[in-house]
Amino acid sequence: MLNKFFKRSEFECRCGCGFSTVDVELLSVLTDVREYFNAPVTINSSCRCDAHNKAIGGADNSKHKLGIAADIVVKGVNPADVYEFLDRHEPMKYGIGRYDSFTHIDVRSNKARW
């Protein structure tokens, strides 16, 4: 266990290669999300090796390849509400993406929104 909410295995590349870097800042943000909504956070995708990223059509410069990104679902919470929380939580940095079925968060130093 990394903390009371997350295990390292949740961050592992889904191809089975073993890439499972867990960025401390990302873990902190995900823990904040978990505590704010008081609901489980499922990590759909976090670390991706280059081959897996290509196989699923990920961007060449994906932050997932650096181990600093996660695509998440908060149980019972609309992804738009997760996006809004993250944007309020860190309005001047991070990459935050709103999708129909999940929210993307990465801990880049600059601000990016989509």
C-alpha cells in the first residue's frame, strides 16, 4: 500500500511490463480527490510504457509515459465535477482533461486544460 487509499499495482502499465512509477505529487492530488468526494477513486490508466501508449493511441508526448498522469473515475461522481474540483484545487498548474466517462490529471508544472 502506498497510503490508505492506493496500491502501487493500481498505477502499473496495463501491458504487464512492470512500469509502475508513482509520482509523489500525483499520489497527493489523487488522495485529495478521494478525501474531498469521500468516494473510491478508480485509476483507469496511469503509467504507460512507450509500446502500450502507442498500442492504445496515446499521444507521443503523453504524461502517462513519465508516470505523472492518471485517468480516474470517482465512484458516483460526474467526471465534470471532478474536473471542476481539480481546476479549483490547482488553478495555475497541472494538466486536467474532462471526458465523458473519466477525468485526466497530470502533475506537469504548467497549466493545461481540455
